[in-house]
Amino acid sequence: MKITRIRADAAGVTRFDEIEIPLEDAGLIGRLSQPMAAESVIFRETGADYDYDWHPAPARQLVVLLDGEIEIEVGDGEVRRFAGGEVLLLEDTTGRGHRTRNVGAVPRRSLFVPLAPDARLG
């Protein structure tokens, strides 16, 4: 399963990249990843007018978009859109970070999963 990562490079500039979360056959229940250590789960709803200027992620975390659509800009100038069902890994916890805004005229719901310091993905 591919997910999008936002990370800071050696110069502190944020960039997008993709990582693969390996899935293994678990029989009748489908394919599963290895467990990942998490610290908590946070439910969030933002208004239709959400437009958050440059900010680093508050923690290394997974963001699961439940519905709606967002646009994220990273430090190298690239802009991408993400919609409900997509998963992001935010690792840009220092520096300028990224910008996020809602796309469309509806509130957006998402799930934040701050990862434990030793959590490994991919």
C-alpha cells in the first residue's frame, strides 16, 4: 500500500515522496501490515474555509482523510491534492513545514495518529 510522506530534506526544505507499506496475506481477512506503535488517536473536523499557512507537523503522525479534499503545498513549491480515503505520513516536525487548505465548500473530517518514537513504516 502506497502512502504519501511529507518530510524535510537536509536543507530543511519540505518535499513529498511515496513510501510503500508492505502487506502480507492474512487469509480470509485480507492483507495486513505489521503493527505500528502509536501514541493516540485524534478525531478532527475543520470548517469549509480552513486555510492554514506554513506550519510544521506537531508530531510524526499518520493523517487519514475520511472525507473532503485538501491541497497541500511543500517547501519546494510542489502542490498536491488529497481526498477521503488517502493516508499521509507527516514527518516535517521542524522548519517551515507545509501549507494546508480545504478544497470545496464543505467541512472535512480526518483522523490523526501520532506515532510512537520507535514506530517503523515501510
